[in-house]
Amino acid sequence: MFNNTPVFFIRDPAKFPHFIHTQKRDPQTHLKDPDMFWDYLTQNPESAHQVTILFSDRGTPDGYHNMHGYSGHTFKFVKDDGSWVYAQIHLRADGGFKTLDSATAGRLSGKNPDYGIQALFEAIEAKKYPSWTVYIQTMTPEQAEQFRYNVLDLTKVWSHKDYPLRPIGKFVLNENVQNYFAEVEQVAFSPSHTIPYFEPSCDPILQSRLFSYPDTHRHRLGPNYQQLPVNQPIVPVVNFQRDGFMAFNNQGLRPNYQSTISPLSYVNHKGSIHGAPRDFEREKRHETWLGGAYWDLSEITELDFEQPRALYNNVMNDTDREHLVSNIVDHVRGVKSSDIKSKILSYWASIDQKLSDRIAKGLGLPGGAQPLPGIKPASEAIRFRAQKA
């Protein structure tokens, strides 16, 4: 369950339903509503990093097989002795990350709305198999306690210099599906599908997804969605799920509980989930959202603008910056409310004053917008988190 961007709009799961609602269509006109879109984002400026990526060319990959993938979330890799490291996972497209500018994307989508699907299918059919190298970044609990940002914050990335990418494997698409509905529409991915030694962290958004994805699958596909061929494990396993409509593998007469009469047969992996020694004191601190992730959820600080500012000033070239401004201006032109337009300019001024002024010029509005009010200094945020850890 990876995205093509390394961060997300929000870090508080309670905000997610509202965020999704603002991306939907106007209930009367059934049109996309840029007023709703920007009204929400300017009220939740932790979104600035993701929105900067979204409106740059990075937000429009040239097909599914020409983009990188990111876990975004922080996971935990656990050892037999119960110790662990935090991990971020990256899939880097071996053919390179290719993007489209807005004009090209508009032309392609008008000419062939299925451009991305077709390009991927034809590449596999031609045996030009798309592949990705899988990398991980790791961070020890001790490093996490000293990290400038919250290790569980989905709106932040980890420095590749301080936490280098290390290759661990390959991901290759070497076969097309035979029936799109059966093998794609009915597939049920979930971050709760993990293997031994691979655990979720207490990233709040990740914790909510552990429950919301299976719940959605039960609604969309039925209670026995895991019995569908595309979702079955390759090697049959026993579990305690039985009955319900459209059940076709009820596992015979085996008792539907942890039985001493007919014991469950499985490999007893050593590790944290089976009681191996662990550092309970440190784990207790980390499992209660180390560094105050709970308190960080609604706090907007200068830390929220450091990374999008670095992306704009240090990573993007002049063409990238020009396209970013043009894409934002084109979208904001549809905003009707002058108050929201003013907040939009303040939103971007919080990242970079020159960026805000360029957007204002493109919209025919006066420049010099002030950054959003109520942004705490970075030093105060870091000190507050250390006190709560």
C-alpha cells in the first residue's frame, strides 16, 4: 500500500474524513469545488509539504510504471531478541522517475484517458518488465528520540544523508492479469497484512488504516473477501474466520478456536509477538507515540514548512518552480471567495515569500501576503516534544 509521494496531507486520523469530503464534488453542481479544496488546506497547513509536491510536476507521473513508491508511514523491523529499528520503505523505479507537465498531461488525458493503464499493460506484454529496487531507511529508537522531527509524522521525510537508502530487494511486474475485475477490482490490500518481524509503528494515521482498510473490504467485497482467489494466501493457512455469506472455504471440521483437541499447526516464529525479551521501558515510551505524536497532531510549527521550503528552494530547478507556480495559479483561478484567496497567499508565504508573491502576480492580486498566524517557532516545538517524551 504505497503512494507515489513520500508524505501525506495530514497526520491526525480524525481529520481524514473531512479531508476526503473536501475532495468530493459540490452537492448541487456536482462540480469540483476549489473553494472547498483550498479552504480545508489553509486551515490545515501541515499539508504544505504534500501540496507542494502535488502541484509540481512530481505530482503527475508519466504512467504507473515510471514513478517511485513510498511507504510514507514508519514501520518497525523487529529482531528475535525483541529489539527493533524504525523503517521507511522506498521503491525506486529502475527506469527512472518520469513526470508530465500540466499541458502534456491535459493533452494525453483528453486524447486517451487510459494512457497510464495502456502504457503499463503494453510494457509487460512486450516483456519490458517494469522493475523497482526496494530500499529501506532505518532509525534506532535512540536516534528517534533525538530526531529533529517526529518519527511518526506522516508529513515529514527522513534525510537521505543522515539515514541512507539501503537496497534490500527487487519488485518486478512480469505478468499481466487475465481478468481485470477478478484480479484488480477485487484485490484487497491492507497495511494490516504483515509478516513476522514486520510491525506497524504508532504512526496515528497508520494505526487508523489497520482498521479502516479491512472494514472497507468487508463493505466492498463481503465478509469473506479473504477467500477470493486473488486474496488467498499462496500457501493455505488455518484461521478462525468462518461462515457469513459467500463463504466457500470453511476449513472443514476443524474447531473454530485455539483448541487442545485439534491444535493449530503453524511455525512458531521467535520474536516480539511470542514473548522474546524486550526493552519494555523504552518500548512503553515509544508505543505511547514517542516524542509526543499525540500532542503534535494539532500543533502547527515552523517545522511544518522547513521541508517544503527546502524542496522549493534547494531541490527544484527554475523550470520546476515555474511549473509549480503555473499549476497553482491555474487551480486557484477557480476560487470564488476573496477571503480564501487571501488565505492561500498566506499559506504559500509561510513556505516562501517569493513563491507567494509569484502566485499573487499570476492571479493579478497584490503581493506581500503575511504568513499564516499562530505558527510556533521550531525551537519551542522541539523543546515541548522532549518534555512530553
